[in-house]
Amino acid sequence: MGETVHIRINTNKKISIFTSTYIMHPCVFTILSLTMLRLVTVYGYHQLVAVEEGGGDDTNGVMNKCLDMERHALLLFKAPLQDPDGSLSTWRPNEHDCCQWKGVTCNNQTGHVTELDISDYNLRGEISHSLLNLSYLNFLDLSYNSFCGTIPAFFGSMARLRDLKLNSNNLNGTVPKSIGSLTKLRYLDLSYNSFYGTIPPEFGNLTNLQYLYLGVVGRCRVENLQWLSHLSHLQQLGMDGISLAKQNHWVDVILSLRKLSYLSLDGCELSQVMYPYSSSFLNSSSSSIQSLYLGNNSLNSSMYHWLLPLTSNKLHFLDLSSNMLDGIPKYLGSLCSLVSLRFDSNSAVVKFPGFLSNLSGCTSLTLQELDASYNQFIGSLSDDIQKFSSLRHLWVSHNHLNGIISDKVWELPMLEEIDVSSNSFRGAISKNIGKSKAFEIYLSENQLQGVPSTDHMSKLSYVQLIDMNSCNLGPHFPKWVQTLRNLTRLHIANSKISDKIPMEFWDTWPSQLRYLNLSSNNISGEGPDLSSNFDNGSVIDLSSNSFSGPLSNVSSTLALLNLSRNKFSGGISFLCQMVDGFLEVLDLSHNLFTGKLPDCLWHLKLLKVLNLGHNNLSRRLPPSIGYLRELEVLDLYKNNFSGELPLSLKNCTSLNLMNLGANKFSGYVPVWIGENLSRLYGLILRSNNFFGTIPLQLCYLANLQILDLSMNNLQGTIPSCLNNLTSMVQEGFLSPPPNIYSILIDWIMKKSGNGYSNSSEYADHMMIEWQGSEREFTRNLGLLKTIDLSSNNLTGQIPHELMDLYDLIALNLSKNCLLGEIPLKIGQMKQLLALDLSRNILSGGIPSSMSQMSLLNYLDVSFNNLSGRIPTSTQLQSFEPSRYDGNAALCGPPLSKKCQGDEESKVPLVVGKSEGEGGDVDEVWNWFHIGEGCGFATGFWIACGALLVNSHGRRVFFHFYDGVEDWVYG
């Protein structure tokens, strides 16, 4: 008797053993036993290999918890990190199974951590060395965070890694050579960091690599590109921003990568390569590239010789943008798979009809996207466009195209979007526009006159967006607008419309309306009912029209509402209807609104811009204004608000600009302005009833560039700590602070999915006392750095520390009771354009250092007790004598009063001249004027010659000049 042993290996690699009784010979039993042992051993070996590789997941097996050592390593990794969003909140010591933690994946059999994916978790800090204890890790993604410091060298010891993604962080230092030891690596992304130095040639050891992204890694370079040719499996390569200027024959290296389908070399200085290819190699090579990006390389048309072998009928996407190309070769018209061509932002003049002609081969049948915007194209949009029957997106905006827009463009069967804005097209818009199936049509900033009849326009059944900004559509309001039931975005600003809007217009729209811009026309009528028919996050701009009457209903779904520069009247209690909290920009300025600011502002928690300036609003500010925690701009200029500023306003810590001027506010200037509103770059409290001293806490506002406390009842001395306003101390013109309105509207449009933001051209604006009169500044406020403390009761001396504000543009201390002398160091404020010290009790002389203030174009020191000679300089003698009036002891030009010792001495006649030949001519003065003329000519041509020779210096000089001119005269 014996037992039969049955062995079964299932498809899921499990072994089942069962027995049955029978009579067996001992030898047979021994053979069967050995066979069973061999099978079990082989199975165990394969399972061990699977575990070692990090695989072997078994959904039917027992789920193992993570190992204590690896759980501890993850906790150490988390410990130094800042996690403001709580993304790693599940990583807790009392949660023992780290395999259940967010972003962590484990092997189901062994419990080893194999994957760590914490991309876009908003984490900040350095990468901990504890990751080295995750020895079975094969996938690591730390991208889209704010990790800083260097890449740890131990990464080279994580031998099982197949995917390493460190892109979009703040990593710095050099790229470690040890990464070249990760021979199993298939995916490596280091892009968008701040490295420097050389890309290690050891990357050539990564022979299994399929995806390599090194774009925008900082100030990195490649010493020798040959290591790249070892990566025979490479499919995608991005090296944007890495200089290849010294890499001769780089095209040969690229062509050796037979599997490469994606290549991005944007901004790699390719125009500086002397020998980009070897002709012998090109003749025997063909490209597999499907997507090729070569923008921002200053390339000219000579590059087409080496571009040819990189192109083939496999090419789908080609980017030649931001170069200096003066056309395209005909072989690009023979790329029978080309879907997208970017040729935007090239600087050479190109004839557009010829450009289309060179694309008219089989490319014209496949091309779906053509971006030729922001170029120097001339000529017309001709009938040749009809050859491009597959075209879906046509962008030719911001060129010099002229003539009539071809009727054929509206007959393209696949067209979804057309943008011909900012050209010089003229004439009427073709009636064929009604045949178009486009979803988006941009015709703005041309010389187009009128549109076809309502019958033709109403056939635009597909259109969702129409931009006819600055087209002549008037004088009547276009009736065809109401027939376009699918329209979600309409921009007809500055279109010479002088009419009333039919009341049914506001009831026309279905709920998907997202964007409406009727600004800068002369549209009149009663305030519309804006209570419904707008999608969440919508933008409405009716500014600069002639709307009038009260406004009672406003939709709570709006993100931006601009009703400025109209004649709206009545109260603004409609703000209390906006309970859903979408509103981010509200501009009601330059109207006739009255009453108080309602105390319901807690509904507007997302509000970033509140502009109520130039109205007749009154009473105190409500306490609920403190709920506007996201507020960046508060402009209440020229109303009748009164009382003290509410304490709750200190909670608005995001404020960048606070303009409360020309009201009736009273009380002390709050100390919490300096303590809590640290982001302020503009503080305007002028023309109110504030009293007391200037609080020292204002010196905490390091970002402050505009300080205006003029026309109040302030007393005491000027704080000497004002030199802590570091934005006014730094020499040279800095980049201006961001245009808050413009950024917000861009952000709102993107967030709401509108993808359209060239409409409401907002700009921060404020009223400033400039050169003796009040002016509104609307552009380049970052260049405006000014302090105005005039028309108060300030006493004491002008602090010497104030002279440390080297970058100050305007200083007005007039109409106070300041005494003492003008600080001797005032001449070091060389950026000053305007200085007003008039109507004080200043004494002593005008410092000689003021002769160094060569940019000064406004000066007033009148009605003080100044004495002595006015220093000689080009500027100081150019002002009207009235700017020095009221200083009895001042003398010298431009005043008629001469200083002691200035009496003209009698000069002997010139030798060799008779009295009848002009004996009063002084030879010394002749030679003086000759020398003066020669000196001027020499200096002039030295300066001009430097600008002519040095193109970079020339651009910097004229950029500086234009910036100053813009905000002084703009």
C-alpha cells in the first residue's frame, strides 16, 4: 500500500499538493519526492526574484504591513518639511501601516515601500537622507513642490530606481554624478530647478533611459554631448535653456538616437554653433522625431540646411518661434504628417502670401494649427488659405497684414478658431462670415468698418466667442448679438456705439454667459438688471459709457464687475446680494453713487480689488471690511467717508495699495498700518483730517514706494527712520511691482475656463501731487517712488537720514514749519525729478551738492530764509526765478540779484583791434567759448558713439528713457 502524490501548479503560480492511496514501489516513491522538491524550489526562487525586483503583487495573497524601519524613514523624511495644506496628514506615528499613507505604495507580499508619489503636495524643505533606507524604492516623484537645497548624493545608491522625478522645485547646486549609477533608470526629470555647472557625462551610463528632461534647470552647460549617443533607448529628450553653443555636430548625435520621437531644444543658443552637422552623417541618416521644438535660438534661415535631416513624414509638431527667420523653405510644405506649425514671434519681415505658398504641398492637407502671430508679416490674407482644408486654428494676430480678409477663410470646413486681431485689415467684414463654423473669432484692433446684416451674422450658430474690440460697429447697438444663442464671450469695446441697449438684451443669454465687455463706447440708458443669466466666475465690464440711474440687482455669480466712469447713482446696497462669494474685482469708481458702504462685506471673502473712488459715498467704514482678508487694492479716493479707520481693517494683511485720500477721515494715523500691512507699496492718506504725529511704525513698511500724508493736521518731526523704506533706498530703477488688476483678470479668466483676457485693461491708478498740481498716474507705478508730507504742521529739521533714499523720484515737504539747513548730502539723491521745500523756515545756503542732481526738472525752495549764492549747474539755473522767491539773502543766477564780488571788472581792449572794429571784445572769453564748444562736441560724440557701437547699452538707455517718459507724461 502507498499514497499517490498529486502536484498541481495553477496559472497564478500556486502549488497544490494532495494524495490518494495506492501500492507504490519504493524507487518510484523516491523519484516522485525528488521531483516535487525540485518544483517547490524553482517556484520559491522565482518568487524571491519577484520580491527582489519589487514586484510580485498578489491580490489573493496576504497583505503585509510596512516594515518598521521604512515607516520610521518616512516619518524622518516628513519631519523637517513644511506642509501648509496638510497633504501628509495621514503620515502619523500612531498609524503603523505606512502602506496606507497617502502617496505610499508597498509590495503586497513583502511590505517593502516600492513607490513614493508626493507630486504637487505644496511641500517645502530639504530632501532627507532617510530616503536611503527605502532600499526597495523603484519610483520616486517629488515634483511640483518647493524642495530646496541640493540633490543628495546618496540618490546614486538607490539602485532599484526606475523613475526619478524632481522637476519643478527649488533645488540648486550641481547635478550629482552619482545619478549616472542608476542604470535601471527609465525616466529622469530634473527640469525647472536652479542648478549650475556641467551636466555630468556619467548620464551616458543610463543606457535604459527612455525619457530625459533637463529643461530650464538653471545655469547649466554641456561640455561634450557625445554621452547622449549611448542612450539608444531614448524616446523623449528636453534640454531647454542648456547652452549647446560649443557642441559641434550636435545634429549627428541626435540622429544617432533612432527611437527619439520628442526633442525640445528651446533657448539652447543653437545659432552660435559653428558646425552643427557633418554632411557625411546626414546623407546616411533619417529622423524618427515626431515633435521638434527649436524656439528662442536666434536662428536665421541658414538653419534650414541642418533642419532638413531632422524632419521627415513622421513629424507632427514643429516649433520655430522666437527666432529671426525670414520665411520657410519649400520642403516644409512636403511634410505630409505635419499637424502643428509655430512660427510666431520671429523678427524678420516676411511676405505672408509667399509663406503660405511654401506650405502648399501635402502639408496644406494635414496642417491643423498655424501660429504666425507677433511677426513682421506683410501682404494680405489671400484666397490661398482655402488650400488648408484641415486647418482648425489660425493665429496671425499682431502683424502688418492689410487689405481685405479673404472670403475663403470663412469657408474652411474644419476651422474652430481664427485670430486676425491687431493688423491693418480694412473694409467691411464679409457676409461669408455667416458660413463659418468657428467657435472663436478675433477681429479686434483693425480698420474694419461695420458687419454684415443680422441675417448673415445670425448664421454663426457655432460661435461661442466674438472679439470685435475697436472695430467700427456703431452707431447703433448690433442686433445680431441677440441671435447668437451659443455665445459665451462677447468683446465689442471701443466700437463707436452710441445707442441704448434693448432691455430684452439682458434676458437673451442662457446661463453660460461668462464674459461681456461693452466698455469705452457711448452706450446710455438706465442701469441694467444684472441679477441673472451669468455663469459662475463671469466677467462684466461696462466701464466708460453713459449708463445712468440706480443699480438694484447684481448677480452673485460674478468674479469681476467694472462699472466705472458712468453716471450710475443711488446706493450700493446691492453688494449685500452677492452672497455666493465669487466676486474678486469690483470697480464702481467715477460714478455718482451715494449713501454708505453697507456692513455686509463678509460675503465677499474672495475680493481682491475694491475701487469706490470718485463717488459721493459717506459715513464711517463698516467693521465688516475686516473680513476682506484677500483684499490687495482698496481705493476710496475722493468720497465723503468720515470717522476713524476701523480697527478691523488691520486684518486685511494682503493689501498692496491703500488709497483713502480726499475724504474726511480723522483721528491718529493708526500704528497698525505699519505693524500689520507689511505688503503695502502704496499708502495715500492725503487731504483728510488726521492729526497727531507720524507713527514710527510706518518705517516697518520696507516695500513702500508711495507715501502721501499731505494736507492733514499732522505735527511733530519727520521720523528719521524713514530710511528703512528699503524700496526707496535701492539705487537704480527696479522692475515695477506687478500690475495687480491685470494679473487678477488674467487669473480670473483662466480659473473660469474663459481663456481670454485681453479685454479689461486695468491699471493701478492714483492721484499724486506732481510739480505743483494734482495728476492721476495710471501706468508704471513701480517707477514712481515718492514721499509727500506737505501741507501739515511738521516741525524740526529735515532728517539727514532722509537723504539715504537714493531712489526717491519726488520729495515734497512744502507748507510746513521745518527749520534748520537743507542737509548737505541732498545731492546724493540723484534720481530726484521733483523737490519742493517751499514755505518753511529753512535757513542757510543751498548745498553745493545739489549741482549734481542732473535729473531734477522741478524745484521750489521759495519763501524760506535761505541765503548765499545759488550753486552753479545746468539744472539750478534753468528754473524760473519765482522758485527762489521769498529768500531775501539768496543771490546769483537765475535771480537778478548779484552776489558780492560779482561786479563786472573793466577789461582792456584786445591787442591788435581798433576801437572802431569792436574793441569791447574780450579775447579770453572768445577762447572760453571755443573751448566750451569743443568740449561739448567731444563729450556728445563720445556718448553717442558708445550708444551706436554698443547695442546692449543702447537698448538699456532707451528703455530707461522710455520708462521715465511714460510715467512723467503718460
